[in-house]
Amino acid sequence: MNVFGVTDVGRVRRDNQDSYVIRRLGGEAALLVVCDGMGGARAGSVASSVAAEAFTQAVEGALADGFPEDMALREQVLMDACRTANEKVHRLSVENREYEGMGTTLVAALVMPGAVCFVNVGDSRGYVLSNSSIHQVTVDHSLVQLLVERGEITPAQARVHPQKNLITRALGVDSRVECDVIWLEPVPDSRLLLCSDGLSNVLDDETLLSLSTERTELEELGRTLLGLTLERGAPDNVTVVLAQL
């Protein structure tokens, strides 16, 4: 499996509060993680890096003896890892005044032969791209997404809404957090894209699909996505993680 990741501070921010992890788990299995921190420059970067590593270590530890056959047990591994990451970030925020109130999004994909399991909290996103389609697998935990679901605004209006960055769930803010878990069987030769909202707020789905179709090499695609986001102003940190299935 070919994988690639890149992160950048963007054109406006002074600090990069995004973190990502790529871990190969043996054979054709891999774990991809993207976190987007919040709570001030240092606190945000601490929250994202701590959550990404705690989540990854928890998954690696649970799968050290192999993947369970039961899909429900595999799902439980990701939910438990999410809980572990949440507890670690929350404990740091409570015990250290400089980290008070910090939190982070998390989107991760556990990639196995014939199946992918996504888990997410917040508005970092997971997509599946094929030659002819793009599918946003995750659902944003955000104020504008709630407004879209209620029919109060359109998806197009959500992209430019003044409160589009307000999220309704984050790791570390409370002692407990609810995560979404989504299983799918991707089309062979499709691609996974995990990203922070620094990418998805700038590049729309049509652009993501078009660039993915044009770029055959994964690293070239990742750097092109980052480069175009930077060309368009990149008001936030930008993180891109890709996998070729």
C-alpha cells in the first residue's frame, strides 16, 4: 500500500496546530490519523500531537497479536483508542493551567485488505476518491453541519458561513466524548484522503476529484493539493494524508 502525508502552517497562522501519523501495521494494513488542535498556539499543538500519538499507540497495542475476526471487536479497538486519547488530552488540560480548555479534532482510518474503518470527532474529514467519484465518508461535527441538516442553510452557504469553524465535538474538552465509526468496502484502486479543515475549507469536492484524477502519483497529488491551497491563501494550517488502495 502506498501512503503519503504532509502538513503546513499555511499563509496566515504563526504556528501549526495540526498533527498526523501514518503507521504500517504489517501486510497491507495501515493506520492513518489527522488531528487539528485548538486552544491557543502551544495548547493546540500539544492537544493534536498528544491525541494522535495516544490514539495510535492504543490501536497498535490492541492489535499487537493480530486483527480480531469479529468486525465489532475491530470497531471497539478504535472506539477504545479514541477514549484513551480523549482522556489523555483532557487530563493534561485539567492538570496544566496553560493547557486549560484545549482540544482537538481527530479523523482516522484503519485500512485492511478489503475494508476500511473510519473514526472521527470534529470537522477534520475522511474521503474516498475513485476515477469518477468522491465520497465524504465522515460527517462534520460542526454548527454549520447542524444548520445544513435542519435545512436552514445550504451546503454552499455553509462553506462561507461566518461560524463555519465552530465545532460541536472535540477530543479533550470533556471527560468523555462520542465518536463516529464508519465501515466501508472501497472500490479497488480507490484513494483515501484524510485532511484538516485547512484543506477542505479552501478546495471543494470537484477540485479534489479533478486533481486526484489527473495525478497518478500519490506524493504528487498530496503536494499539489497543498500547493493549490497555499496559492489560494491558506488561512489555516493544512494537513493531507493519502493512501492508495
